[in-house]
Amino acid sequence: MQKNSKIFVAGHRGLVGGAIVRRLQALGYDNLLLAGRDQLDLQDRNAVEAFFAANKPEVVILAAAKVGGIHANNSYPAEFLHDNLVLQNNVIDAAYRHGAAKLTFLGSSCIYPKLAPQPIKEEYLLTGPLEPTNEWYAIAKIAGIKLCQAYRRQYGFNAISLMPTNLYGPGDNFDLQNSHVLPALIRKFHEARANGDHEVVMWGTGTPRREFLHVDDMAAATVFLTETYEGEDIVNVGVGDDISIRELAEMVKEITGFEGRIVNDASKPDGTPRKLLDVGRLHGLGWKAQIPLHQGITGTYRWFLQHHAEARL
């Protein structure tokens, strides 16, 4: 990529897309194509076709997706499968047919089997059953990976696929019904402290372990790999370390200043027991995460306090 390359960041208003735009701008990329949903519906094939025909992006970073936590995936399986399939098919195909030199597809660590050996290597893809609570989203993302690989093999299209672990950071979704675990905990503890509550109830047993990557680190990795990586093989993007959900809750409790107790609701689903990515391939390519978890959560909570009025609640 050149600093004046025409780069289309699909999903630039989302958590990841916004961070990627910030990273590109910080590095001096000054020819970004940005179109919100009100300007371009990525599920509308004709609209996507017209956009690519008119703008001819040289690089496409596909960060747009319908995303959510366990509750959202369980509640809206049709949308999580259908909408993501349509969106990514439209963008990948249009990028190829209109001459993009590079496409970076962002997947998710939920593509891996529920009981995959830990840490999870890229080659564990499609070696076992998926976690039922998010299989709809996972299947869509697996299809996106395979479409990128198919277009590379059949047409020589330079499409790469990156698999991020759980992401968090400024601009996250704090809606308690549809958010992921970390922003949900931040909001729960914040509101419990503000309301003078004596306890916070968290879903599940607290025993599952998760890995968390700050979205600014994800953006840095995405730009780095878009600049340097040319392979068909998927690349895990993570920290290489994890924490139990209970330990995470204790950390959020301390950062938000809540002084009550934590109660587990074991009737709610836990999801996958553990999901830690093997990041050996990523490290071998020359990139490592930089933002420690405590520092990242502290910064995210500060952002939440400063942007409470416009945060997604």
C-alpha cells in the first residue's frame, strides 16, 4: 500500500472499523473511502456494485458485520447467518471484479470448534463441532474465509483473512442485551455503583476463560498485515494470554470502583469453556500486542464516562 492508495474501510463506524481508520490516518494514509450505512447498504448488491464501479478502491478492509454476544446470537440466528453471508459475499466479489489489489477479511475466533485444543492453532478450523450459542455467526465467517481462499485459488485475487480474539475498547457496544461480556460488565458495575446497589449479577459460572485484545491493537495488526502479508492461510490475531470471566469481573469491579459483591447466575449459558488463540504465526510475521488488559479496560471505562450520552447503550 502507498500512502495515497485508495482504501475502502467497510464498517468504519463500528468498533473495529473506527479503530482501523484512526490507525490508517495516524500512519499518513490520506485517501480513505468511507461510507456509512445511510450512504451504502452492503447487503444491497446493486448498491455495492455501483459504489465499487464509481470509486475503484485499490485496497478493501472488510470490518463490517452484524455482531453481538451470546444473547444476540441465540435470539437472531437467521440475521446473524443471512445478513453476514450477503454482506461479505457482495463486498468480496465486487472487490475482485473491480480490480482491488488487496482485500483483508476480518473473521472471528468463534470459527473454531467448541472443544478445540488450547491454545487454538489456525489449522484446527473445521475439525469439530462449533459452540451452539454462536454457530450462526461462525458459519458465516467460515464461509467468508473460504470465499477469500476460493477467489485466490481460482482468480489469483489477493485476499487475506484475519481471525481476531475477543475485542474491546472505545466505541464498543454497551447494550446489556446485545453486547459482549466486557462492555456489559463495565456498564453493569458502573450503574450498580451509581445506583448504590449491593451486588452485581453476572451470567454463567464465571469459570470460562477468554482472551481480550484492545481494538487499537487489532487495528495496528490489521494495517500491518494488510501491508505485509500475502498468504492464503488464516492468521490468528490475539494476545496469547487469557483470564477467567470471574477474574475479569473482579478487575472491572476494581476499575469502576464498585464495592458490592458479585453473584453468578449459573442458569445462564457459559459458552465455550476456553478460547485462547495460538499467536505463533502472528508473532512470526513480526507483530505483537502492546496494550495490557488492565490499562485497556481503564481507558475504555474512561471513554465510557466521557461519551456516555452517545455510547451504544
